[in-house]
Amino acid sequence: MSKRNNFVFKALHVIAWVIFVGLCIEAGGLLVNFIFSVFKPEFVGNLYQKLDLSKMYQQSQLAFFGMYGFLLVVSILKAMLFYILIMLLYKLDLSNPFNSHVANKIKSIAYYTFSIGIISLIATQVAKDLQQQGYETDKLDRFWEDGQAFILMAAVVYVISQIFNRGVELQNENDLTV
């Protein structure tokens, strides 16, 4: 592996860490706000990232907690996705990348990505239904607007995981014959 590839690999590792920390801050902020909103409902107007869901909370607590649950699940899954990516980058040996650990981590990334996409699409549809019933849900769209992109990315990552699985099988066969 050349020095340039090693530098790019390390830069991607640092970028993954930065994104992971940002996603953890977002998930943590949303989680803390959720706990505060359970015990102090007057806090609902000042949620994380200036998210004001006080009108929805007054209309229906069930709708508020349901939509906030979608927010929490999507943000936590995104943080977990990048945690798995970081663990993959720690264990990845570019001189011998085809091993079962890497194949399993790539498959996990595909599953997490698909889960984020599906939950985002469900949340989008629920938000549209609530909006037709008079709830103000357009503030929440930014949290799950990429659902289709996540599903598409999950398909691509899943194909890559299958290629890695096949590579691991071929490498194991070669190791046995030598």
C-alpha cells in the first residue's frame, strides 16, 4: 500500500470519527431533551436545535412522543452506524482485507443503513398523515429526509458485503489448499 493511500485511509478514519462525535452529540441532545420533556413538559418549546414541538404536544402527547421516538431511533441508529464503521476501520488490514470480521461489519453497516432508511420512510409517511390532521410536522422533515438515499446505499453496501463474503470463502479455500 502506498503512502498516499495510507494517508487517505487515515483521513477517512478521522472524518468518520468527527461525524460519529457529531451524531453522538445530536443523539445525546435529543435524548436529554426527551427525558426533560417527560418530566417537565414546559421544556418542549425549547428542544434541541431550536425544535419547538409545543403545539404538537398540546394537541396530542401520543403524536409528540411517537414522532419524537422516530427522531431518537433514527439519530441513535446513525450514531451506531458510524460506530460500526469506526470499528471496521480499526480492524481493517488493507494488505489482507478479506476476513470474516470485515465481512460481518460491512453486512452490519448494510443492515443499519437499511433500518435507517425504512424508519425514515415510515416517519415521513406518519408525519404526512399527522400534517393532514392539522399537526405541524414540517419542522421534523430535516431529520429523516434522506430515507430513500439510505435504502439505496444499503443495497450497494449489501452487494459489497456479499462480494467480501465470497472473497473470504475463496481466501479460506486457498489457505486450505496451500
